[in-house]
Amino acid sequence: MIRQLDSQKLAALKTADEHLATRYGAEGTAHRAEFEARARAWYFAEILRERRKAARMTQQQLAEMVGKKREYIAMLERGETDMQLSTFIMISDALGLKFALTL
């Protein structure tokens, strides 16, 4: 049995932007900017963590390759600390990742 979607119910649904605005404030507000910064940091940390695991590398091995402590790598992967661009580049290089900046 195929059901028809109720257009009134669909029209009442909130968009992702509306949910974000409700929870974190409108775009351009300090609270929303803080959320977006944390989200980006988590996103990049997740990429690095997944790549490290795919390379079958421990946090300790990665830390030794980039001259950091294992605890720092763990904190990065949990999103508990921010990293400098230079650290991001060192870790990316150690994991064989390449990235580009675009305008």
C-alpha cells in the first residue's frame, strides 16, 4: 500500500535552518557563530580520526609523528580542544591527507 504525503503536514515542517535558529540563534549572532565554529572543529577532527583509524595508526603513533602528546590527539578527536592551522597541516600530512583552500 502506497500512502500519499499530507501537503499540510509537509508545509508545517521546519527547515534545518529554522531548527538551528531556534536552538543556536539567527545567523550572524555570537551564539550561532560559536556553534558553527565548534561544528567545523568537530567535522575536521572526525575526518582526521577516521583517517587515522583507516591507516591502522594509534593515537600514540600519530602523536609521535607530529611531536605532540597522545592526550592532545585524544582531546582533538573528542572535540575538547581546538587546533592551530599548523597542527592541522602536520596531522594531515602525517595521515596522507591533502586539502585545498578555495574562494
